[in-house]
Amino acid sequence: MTAAVFDHDGPWTEEEYLALGETQQRVELFDGSLHVTPAPTPRHQRISRKLGNILEAAAETAGLELLEAVNVRLRPGRIPIPDLVITGPVDLDELIIDAVDVRLICEIISPSNAATDKVLKMHYYAAAGIEWYLLIEQETGTLHLYRRQGSHYVEQSVTKPGDTLELSEPVKATIRPEELVP
């Protein structure tokens, strides 16, 4: 993958991006540019797994899917890889999930890419029409739940360790931050 990236001239097309295949790093496509991050920390992955365990049961009960680290097409040429995604029924063999199928996106904020999750991706997810956005702060364990209002998100709740987030949409789930963050 390294040689292909450094030998490439000009903006990346969606076809070129998909031709990279699977990598150890998260490689996302934003309007012709690649955004590459190394594999997440063990803390990040623990939070993702624990949250995924909670949301998977809730998603199955609602007839939805919980997916981890999949390509989500927000529009042509804009494909992030969120930490967790709850979708309607999708083809599990497709490389890309379309934003229209996504009900909730979860991002676990890493100190190295906080601005990407809090600003860039938040804006892109809202513009793509994704109704719910859940941000988890690794350092504090705080959960921020946002709901789309027009072309932007409005914060619905802030849940800190010791408190409980009771999701009622798009799935019913109880999330306690202290159970996620070591």
C-alpha cells in the first residue's frame, strides 16, 4: 500500500481508493484526499468492543445490524471508516455501506484525531443525513449523543461516569460509561 500511495499523482478517485484493498491502517477518503491513521490503541479497541457488545444485542432486537470499522459512503468520494455503525439490513459482502442505510454512527475520540471526529466527521455525517451520532471520550469516559437537525447535529445528552445513557432510538440500550472505559 505504501508504494501505491506515494507514487500517486493528484486527487484519489473512489475506484482508486477501493483498489487499495484491506490495510492495517485506517485509510479514509475525503474528497480526493486519503486520511491515514495507525491502528487504534488497546484502550480504544476495548471501548469499541464493550460498546459493540451492548449495541449488538440491541440492534438485533430491533432488526438492525451492528458493524465495526466499515467503509461508509457519505457521498461519492467521501468514505470514512467509523468505529461502530448501526444500519438497516445491508449486503454483508459489499465493500461499502451507503449513508442512507446508517441509523447511528459511533466514534471513539483518540487524542491524536479529536478534531477529525468532533468537527470534520461530525459535519460530514450530518450532511449525509445520518440521524444519530455518538462520540465517546477515551480520556474521561464521557458520552456525547447528538441528533441531526437539518444539516447539523444538536447535542441531546452528555453522560459522564456514574450516570447512565438510556438510548431509545434507533435502538433501546442502557450504556454506563464506567463499563466501557478502564
